[in-house]
Amino acid sequence: VSVKMIMTVLARLRGMNMNSLAPIALLSFLALTNGFSTIRQSEGRFTTSPSFLAGVPSRSHQFVSSNAILTMKVEDDEIGRLPLNGDLEKRIKCNEEEDSSSFISRRLALRRFATISAVTAATVSSSTSPFMPSVALAATDEDLEKKVHISASWKAVDGLNSLDKEKNFVSFDLSAYKAMVGDASRTPFFEKAIIQRLNSVPGGPESQVVLDLGTGPFAFFAILAAQAGAGKVYAIEASKEAAKSARVAVKQAGFEDVIEIVEGFSTEITLPQKVDFAVAEIIGSVATEEGAYGTILDAHNRFLKEPNKASNWIPSRIQTYAAPASYTLHNLFQPPAFDWTKLNGEPVRFNCRDEGLQLLSDPQLVEDISFADITNSKYAKTGNMELKFVIDEDRIKDNQLTLFEEFRKNRLGKGEAEKMAKSTGQSLSGIALWPRLLLDGDEKIQVNSRSYPNGGHQKSHWQTVLPIMAATPVSIKGGDEVIVNVDFDVPSDVLRPPSYKLDGEVVRT
């Protein structure tokens, strides 16, 4: 039954009618995701909060089946009730803060729901079988092709570029803003960089005019700059709802005379004066996917007194790193029951500390944009290149050990745990991507979504993006090469979504 539950959650990959399985699907979805605090049913739709998903497709965080819509949205934090078959309810409560359990722990946690889900088993038609996962050992050398083609392409799905123009291209997600502000790997470093910059000029902080691009509902960095003594702060916010909340926050902080909230797109706004430096935390999980390139290019041309000085930008430089990766569920669920091509290239997104994704080689730089030099293409590398990765045998062994220990910790039999760990550890699902920010002009203050430079797991509000590049995982071993042509189209027009394409092959040594 738990296998059926997982399969239902990802029914879009199978293209099946899962109308009768929606309650089971939501329960499964809960067990497979990080940090949900709300689950409730409203007008036939299930909603959840917050919206950080682990190991599932995340275009608008929605799942749609043939005759029923299972929609995941952000709601205010609350305790919800999940109806099962109309006559059974399971009260569900999750921590608002993400716990320390790994993806594997959550997957195996489905077993704990076996009794509950068994009640709904009568609604499951036998025609939906088989649902058995494909847990097979990696292929032998004789079975492997010398070269295996891999590819994926997608458009940016975060922030401005994923939404309807009639809604002004803006979404308001309070829990996401809370997660950003509360990210201990991010916010303290921005605070340090802002205060350091304000105190670095002869005229003192009060002589400085600051621009906060994308101030959000808390106007957090704008208020911080004002508290540190900035003479004037322009805080631009495209979301009407966020701008309204930001004005309230500024008033409550007592800085109405210092901070001016400017509502609208920065590219359509004219400021009354030029600024000394800009703070712009508009960085996506692929660094450019939230429109940072076009936004900063426009700000460089119009808003700053001295835009060519790195110290006048926070961050001063943004990067995206990449590495081949394995993905547990991709290895477990394979054709014919499971069709990953139905994602159409749309990436799977992981919490950066989620061990359901394991890197297979050292990371390489795929995007590197210096804000001060953004008008010079030499310093605005946005992913048009060929990358060659060499699969690291030591990483494979470490990954397999991590997987094995996690399976055993969750009471999986030794033989089954060994088989699953070996299969997953020796498979490639795609190329993982994640951001890195260098905040100050000297690049000493850094924000890493994954540990630097090895790409290890750590907590972050940013996600690791994994496009699935093959219908089934590609078996690999140490020394194999993964050669990928990277084609990223990152436009200067902020209303045109960036697009990303990876195309290459696994070459066996």
C-alpha cells in the first residue's frame, strides 16, 4: 500500500486517473516533503504550508491528475485535518521548522502510515497494479553501452517569470519570506556586509543613499540599513501585498522619514536621485532564474552613482555550481510503471541538506556574474560552455555507505539495504545545480547554499535543482566521464523567463 501511496503522489508521471487515491496521495506527499505545517482540504483541493518541497516537481507546487486536482499551496500556519474515505480523519502536525531527518527517513516513514492507508485499500482498483518499484543492482560492465545520451531543458519557474501577467508577475508567499529572513546561512552575512559598507565611507553612514531591490513584506534589509544610520533608503517591491506589509513594518520600526517604499518593477521605476550602493537579494536556486541578470543590468545603467565598483553591490557577485547526481526515487521507480519523461524536463527541487540527492563528482562553475562588470560579457558568464565531470569512486563509496546506514537505521533488512544503496549509489539521474553568493567587494563575505567547495549537504532556504536527464538512471562507476553542453538563455528583459538546456553523454572508461 505504501508503494501505491508514493506512486499516487507522482501520478502525473504515469498519466493515470488517480481520483480515488487523492487522500492517500496527500498523506504520501507529506511523508516525502520537508517542514509542512498545514494540510487541509478546501473545495476539493488540498493545500499545504510551507512550500519547500523535497524531491518532487515544483512548478507552482501543483500536482494535477486526470479527473481530480491535488494542489499544494502556501497557507498560514495551522493544524489541518486530512479526510480519509470520508469517515476517517488523521490529525497531522508537522514542525514549521525543518527537522533533521533525511529524505530516506521520510520515505521509509510511509510504513508508519500503513494502518491508516490500509483503510482506503478497498478504493484501489486492481487495474492500477503493478506498482512495484524497480530496485535492481547496477548493470554489469557487459550490459553497459559505451556512451549514453542525457538531456533536459526547462524554463525558469521561480518568482516573476512563472506567473500570469494579469497578476503582475508577482506572487506573495509569506512563509517563503520568513524562511529567507530566518536562514542562518544567509541573513547574518547580508547584515554584516550592509553594516560594513555603511561604515566604510569618510562621510559616515548618514551620507549614504541605499537601494533595496525586492525589499519583501518585512523591508528587512531596508530597516537594517536605516538602523545602521543610512541617510536615505529606497526600497523597491513589485508585489502589491508585500509592499503594503513593508510600509507597515517601516512605520512600526519608526523609519518612515528614512525609508521610502516604491511599489512596482524596478525596470519601470525612476528614482528621484542616484544611490551610493544597492542590496539585491533576488537570487534563485539557479542564480539567474528569478530575473537577477536583467534587473541588475538595468539598475547598473540607471540607479547607481558608481556602478562599476564592486563594493557598491551586495551581493557583488553571484554564481551557480553544477555536479552530476543520483536521486533515490528515480532509481526506485522506473518504467513501465513510472514515466519520468512526463516531467518534460521540469527539474526536481531538493532542500540542500536532503540526502535523497547525492553528488557524484566535484562541482564546477556554470554561472558567474559580477554585478559591477555586468555590462561586460567576459564577467557575466551565464552557462554557454562544455563541462566535463569525472565520476569520483570515493564519492560513490561514501554515498553508498550513507544510504546503507540510513536504510538500516530505519530497520530495513541488511540485504535489501545493501542492494538499494548499491543501486542508487552507482546511478546518475541528472546534473544538480545550486547558487553561491559573494557579498562584499573583497569577496570575503560569502553565502553558500551547499558547502563550498565540495557541495556537501547543509541547511539553506535555497534549493538544489535537479533536472532528470534520462528516463531511467544511468549506471556509472568511478572514472566514467559526464560531458555536458550547457546552453543557458538569460535575457535582459526581466519579463521574459530564462531558459536552461543541458545536453550531453555519459562516456564509460
